Amino acid sequence: MYHCEACGREYGPDGPWRCACGHALDYARRPLPDADSPPDPTTLDRDRGLWSFEPFLPVERRVSLGEGWTPLVDDAAFDAQLKLDSVFPTGSFKDRGATVTLSQADALGVERVVEDSSGNAGLAIASYAARAGIDAEIYVPADAKPTKLRKIERTGADVVRIEGTRGDVTDACHDALDGDAWYASHAWQPAFFAGTMTWALEVAAQRGWDVPDAVVVPVGHGTLLLGAYRGFRALRAAGWTERVPRLLGAQASGYAPIAAGRPASDGEADDANEVADGIQIHRPARGDQLLDALAATEGTAVAVDAAATERAHDRLARAGYQVEPTCATAVAGLERFRAAGTITAEEDVVVVLSGQNY
């Protein structure tokens, strides 16, 4: 069952991809494990990948490439722990959402999925659809990186190039949805956020069920930020941890409504960060929920410009991390938060690195 937080409507498992009121839907019930205390982390079956946390997930494992349990590296140069989601099968944390989303689609008997993406989410959905034997149609910006588009095409998915902004791509995808298509959207599908929730579960387990003081993640549609929030909340509700860390987001300047305290923006900006192409989103599908998550954890978000992103990207490369520029916004954000005193020298912080360098 799906539930709308905005108006209270409920839908069955084969219901629409968004509520009649226009708001995103979520699972009406979010499962928790029966055990009221956490297991020894070494007893978790890591061969099942993130599905070792299946008691927290509303979907059974049906489509998987072994994703999950990415390294958590202590790095003194950044005075932080870095969670390396760039080592996933398709190179980004979007595999977390894709495995659960395509497992949901497979359970429903879906034959064709549709997604819109600037690259990483499209590749993840296309790859897991191929794994499931489900047809995929991916709408992408016409000027997306050719290397990303070739990877999507090689999965056998149909790639539809759309001229214009990232918002134009989403609009074209929505216009093309018909009764035969299932919208496997990383921004709208509740299953995708159930998958990204496992990022928080892994971080806690890898730290012996101790959560950090803060986490820093890039924010476009906010699929990882909102997933992390739900994961840390689920751990606390299960009695496995005692608190939820502060959530800190890094957005691309010119595409930063959440940093401005708004659920969406019209996109007028003179300093648009065109380097961080993976998070160039003016109207996040769940903007209100992202703002609520920041408020609930006493967190915040900042806008990072192109120069800061490039400096952070170079710094990461010199430290041995081969990640895409969008990912570097998290490190640039970390530097901003430290300079502003938002993160103090005594605080424990985890930063995600996600997205292989193309």
C-alpha cells in the first residue's frame, strides 16, 4: 500500500506513480526487524549485499547484482570517513535504489520501465532492468556525457535524447508515460528510497552501530539525503541506535533550492555550476520532504560553485579517489561547513563518494 503524506490518500501496489494531489507517494508501512537489539555486524551475510538488511525493506530480493557493503574508509587528509559508493556495479549509489525498484517491478510483473535521468540513475535502472529481462526506456538530456549514454545504450535500453533543460527531460518523460509503462523513477518511486535507505544501515553497521555526528551528501533530487534520513530513523525506531545524525547537503550553485530553504526554484542564477551535471535540479520531486529532513536533524545545505567543485575534484584525485565531478560537491561542501563552524573539529563526519569518473 502507498500513502500520500500531503493529503492522506492511499493506493494499492499497482496504483499511480504519484498522488492525485501531485505529491510523491511513500509506503504506508515501513517494516522493522523483530529483534530489539542489533546483531553483531560480523554475523550479517554480506554476500547478500545490501539485502542483508531485508527485514528493513518492503520488497523481497528478486533482481540483484551483488550491490552493497561499499568500503567505509578513514581518511586523515579529509578528517572524515569516506563511504565509497563509486565502487557499485554501475558506479554510483543509484544501484541501491535500482535493485529495490526493479525487484518491485519484477514482483508486479512489469514488462517495460521508463526513467528520466542525467546519467547515473538511468544507467542503474537500465542495467537492473536488463538483469531482470525487463525492457527499459531512458529519457536523457541531449547534451549528457556521451560516455554515460553509450553505457546506457549497451544495456539494450532505448535512449531518448531531449533538447533543453533537465526539467524538460522530466516533462517529456511524463508526457510519454502510457498504460504499458511503469515509471521506475529515482525521484518518485518509493522503492528507490527504500534502497537508498541502506546507505545509513551500512554506515551504522560498519561503525559497530555507532552513528556519526553528521553526514555530507550531494543533493539534486535528494534521493540519498532522504534515504539516509529514513535509514537512520529506522535504526533508531528499531532500537539499534540511539540518535539520528545531522544531515548536511551540498547543491550545485544555480540549482540550489534546498540550500535557499525552498522546495523548488525557477532557476534564475548567474553563477550556475555546470560542472556538477548530476545534481542540476531546480524542482526536486520531494523538495518538501528534503527540507523536513534537514529541519528534523538540525541540518542544512549549501550551494557550491564550479570552482570549488573542481578544486575538490582535483583534491580527491590526488588522494586516489577516481570519482566524477558531481560527487566532489560533497567534499567542497564539507570544506564550507568546516569553515563556517557548522562542523567542528571534534565532530565525527561521514561523506559519501559516489559516481565513477568518466
